[in-house]
Amino acid sequence: MNNLMTYLCNYAYDHGVGYQLDRASYKPDEVSFYMELNNTVYINTNYINEEEVPFQFAHEISHALNGDKGSNNFSANSVYSKEEYKANKRATKILLEYCDLNGLTFYNSTEFMDAFGIPFKAGYVVDDVFEEKLGI
């Protein structure tokens, strides 16, 4: 996971997105978020489901790259909005780029989601990306 987090830090930097990885300032149940005001993602590395942190990071980067306004967080309540759908879709593509660069191959969305700690609530988006990219 350290290689993936390093990749995401570099990805954010290369795309002009600020980031702050923080283990001490957040409670385990506080989700990561993006603030448009300073174009920065704030990542709770103390999150209760640690395996979800890289996907949250990619998701928040995606909010920045998608030009989303205001403050956005990785929230279960908003996962079905257009903005959240697009952030989840782009996050999935970012993780697939990481896979391509590192010789990791997944033939179905379930294996991919398990490997990257992607929560079940985002499964329909991952399925859509796999359908587009791989035809499966």
C-alpha cells in the first residue's frame, strides 16, 4: 500500500492538486475530503477502514480534477449523486492506471475492489468502468 500512496501523492502533485496526509488530526470515523478553496485534498490516514484510504485519496483527487465546487467528502449519503459518481469513476481509472504501470491485472471488478479496498457502495461505478475499459 505504501507504493500506491506514493503513486497517489505524485499523481496529485503532477496534476496541481495539493494534499495533506494526516493520521493525528482525525478520528477513525472521519472521512477524507476535498476543499476547492485551496485545491487541496485532506486524507485521514487514521480511517477506521484503512484499506479504503487509497480509494478515498483517488476519489478526492478526482473531485479536484473534475472541477467540483465547494467541499466534498467521501460520504455514503452522497455516493449516488452525479458528482460522486464521476469522482468514483475517475478514481477507479486512476487506480487502473496504477495497475497498468505496475503489471497488475484484474479480470473482474470484484477482485479489483477487494484488492484496493473499494467499498461495496461504489461497486456499480467500478462495474461501469470495467465494462468500458475491458468489456466485462
